[in-house]
Amino acid sequence: MNFPTDFEEQYFLHNGLILPANQFKKSLTEGENIIYEVIRVKDSAPLFLTEHLQRFHYSADAMGYHINVEAIKSFIRELLTANPVQQKNLKLMFNQDKNGHDNLLLYFIPSRYPTPEERMNGVHVEVLEAERSNPTVKFENKALRAIANEIISTQSCYEVLLADHEGLITEGSRSNVFFILNNLLLTAPDHRVLGGITRQKVFEIINKQNIPLTFRCIHLAELTNVTGCFITGTSPGVLPICSIGERHLPAIPHVIRMISNEYEQMVQQSIDTWKKSA
């Protein structure tokens, strides 16, 4: 079978057709100007699907693609009916070949979620000097992904934070990041990062709890004064960080625990909403 290394499960969907795994070809995942979403599926329910499809539509508009969001939603339901999963990430991809033909692909990928110990104690992250050319559009950057994966593998860290040419930390290689500095909660401005769905949910939580938030990137030199940090993303959810490079952080602040707990309640609400709409 000519599978890419990230293919899993029994079925996939290509241009509206559910097909068995033995028909999956690596060439389907290749090409230029690919836009994508990675959607966490739990109990056969795609979490926060509306928000993911809104972002996918935004990316499509930015690339000049025309997509049918309602059709994609139906395709996802069909695939999950044919191939139910307890918990797995689902990748949604779209691009056009040189002849202008659409290539819409839905398939399950290997998924690593934080262990209970990592959620309790926090995870270690490293820093990479790198920046995205168009951070607000979710398209594949295979070179950056390869470098980040190499660091994660060789340095046994959970994630890699990106620092730009000025030393400002913007986001993770596949996550957003929040810092607590001088008792203030900070995250990068929207125009500097890909607006993650989990990040949006955190904004909802902190607005509900009246937690002040400052939008600015912190500098590498400020890491010595950081007293709390967490990343947000499809797989990690809201995940505390215990160390950044050689900087070990103090005990995880209560506010991070609270945000994480509130987020998990949102996850369950998303599952319930999907099942009610079946």
C-alpha cells in the first residue's frame, strides 16, 4: 500500500467518495498551495467543527479557492459514520492541480494527546528562530514542520516555540502560546499568528471570567521573568508548560488550571451538540 506515513484507519474520503484504505495514494497528499485543518474527533464527534470550517473557508478565500462548507460538513459525518473512532485527529486538505481540478481529502492521522502526568506537571518546550510568511492562513509549510519535528524528536520536548528575527515569541510550531508575566496574561496579537480554535475558546473563557488579557509578543530576554505559560491546540487542548529551554517555571498557576478545566467542559458540550444534530 502506498500510504503516507501519517495515514491511519480503514477509510478515507476523496472528492466526496468514501474509499477503503487500500486505495489511498501518497500522491493525494502532495502538491502546492495546500490548505488544511486538523480536527480532533472524540467519541466520533468532530470538536468545534463550525469554527474549523470557518477558518478553512477563510484560508480558501485567501488562496482564491471556492469550497462548499456545508458539503464538507456532510462528508465528515459520512466518513465518521463509516469509520467511527474513539479519539483521533482528522485531517481536511484542499488544493487544485495544475489543470484547476479540485482535490478535497479527509483522512485520519496519528494523534498524540498529553498524558495525565503531562497535564498535571506541564511539558517541556524548546525555542526555534523561525517565522511564517503568512501566519494567519493555515497552509502547509513542510520545511518548518520538518525542522520542528527534528527538534521535538532529538531534544525530547513536546513542542517548539517560534521566535522571529527580533527575538519575539509568536506561537508554537503547531500551537498558540500564552504567558503570565508580571501577573499579566499575554499572547501574541491576532495578525502575528494563526488564530487557533482552542485559542478562541480560551478567549471566551477569560472573557467570561473577567481575566485581563494583553496582546503582545514577549521577547526571549523576558523569559526569565515568566511565572506561567501554556500552549493551546487541537491535540494538546490547554496544556501547561513547566520549562522553556533551560528556564524552569514555578508551580503551575491556578488560573491555568481553571482555564484548562473550563475548556474540557466546552469539549463535552461540542460532543453533545454534534450528537444531537445527527
